[in-house]
Amino acid sequence: MLYNKISNWLKDYIESSNLDSFVIGISGGVDSAVSSTLAAKTGVKTIALSMPIYQGQDQLERANKHIDWLKKNYKNVESIEIDLTNTFESFGSLFSKKDAHALANTRSRLRMVTLYHIAALNNGIVVGTGNKVEDFGIGFYTKYGDGGVDISPIADLMKSEVRNLAKSMGIIQEIVDAPPTDGLWEDNRTDEEQVGATYDELEWAMGFKGDLDSLDNRKKEVLKIYKKFHNQNKHKMIDIPIYKL
């Protein structure tokens, strides 16, 4: 089974690195649910973090349900909840000029700092939750936020493959079916609302190599959306430019 192959890969990596734990943020979505379950299956100490910042109640409830499910099924799982709302507010108050997008990314970066602090305390590594569409297609993540990780178990899986993996591991159906969201906005806008296309459509666009003239208007629009995000976020997906002597 694929989940056994990935879990064995995770276990081999952490043992060869002389590390003791996996640390992962739980959002209430399917990507973090799958990544955390893959880590838990290794038998290695797995620390699941809930880090709300003005989080929607439905997201929090799903995150807590998954954490409870993990702890019930895997005795190597521990959990920590750290409410970062006051930290986020304190940081934002330092600046007279406000920018909604910058503040949204700040939420993600505060969570990254928290994950790495917990990892340092537990001789651990931070597990990524990004899928292939996000990480290599449209760059739909925060640079040095949820993009700041040590190991990525599902980054070569399309969103549809992540959902299938979730079902095969018995992850709560409510989480599998939940609308994908990055959890960075107070209005709880979904990924689809932000991007303008579904993950199924974006998967199609990533693999498209045909004749543009044969496409209907919606598919042409999806390709346009995909290319726009891919190009504007390319700086996240390539190596940092370095001036060389």
C-alpha cells in the first residue's frame, strides 16, 4: 500500500538522521490529516499542533476531531494547542500601515516559528503538508510559512490522490470532504474562492499538453488561471538567486 511505503520512507529518514520526533500542524483539512497520519504510522513520536489565530469554529472542530482520532489509534501521538491570536495581534500592532495579504502570510509564518520551536525542544523535524498542485503547480503556500518544512510526504501527490490516501487510511470522512482552505483569513475563504478554480481543474491544467484550440472556454480560463499563479509564484518554487563571483 502507498501509505506504508511513505511511512516507511519517513521512518527511514528520521532514524538515519538520529532524530526523535515528527512535528506537524493540524488545520482540519485533508492534507494535514494525511501527513500526520503517515507520520503516526511510523511509530515514531509524533507531535500534532493546533495553532489557532481567529480560526473558524468548523476548522477548529475538525482539527480537534482528527487529533483525537490520531491519539486513539496511535499511542505515539501527542498533541499541543497553542493559541497564537494574541501574538498575531501584538505583531500587527507594531505597524501603522496594514496590508491584509501581508498579515495573512504572517499567520502562516508565526505557525512555522512555533513548529520549529517545538521541534527543537523534541529533537524533531517539521513535516510538510503541501500537495503537488500547491507546491509545484501554483505555488499556493506562504514562503517561509507553511512552505518552511524539513520533509514533505505528500508533495508528489495530487489533491485527488491525497483524498484517496485519506480514505484508504480511514481518516474521518468530514475531513476528506471539507472544502480546502489555507486558514489564513477571518472570513474563512476557500482555496477555490481565492484561486478561481478547483483542484481537479488545476490538476488537469498541470498535465495539459494538447491543442488550445480544441478546448472549451472554461478550460481555456482554467489554463489562464494556472499559468498566472504558476508564473507569479515561481520565485517560491525555484532556488534562491545567488550572485556568484
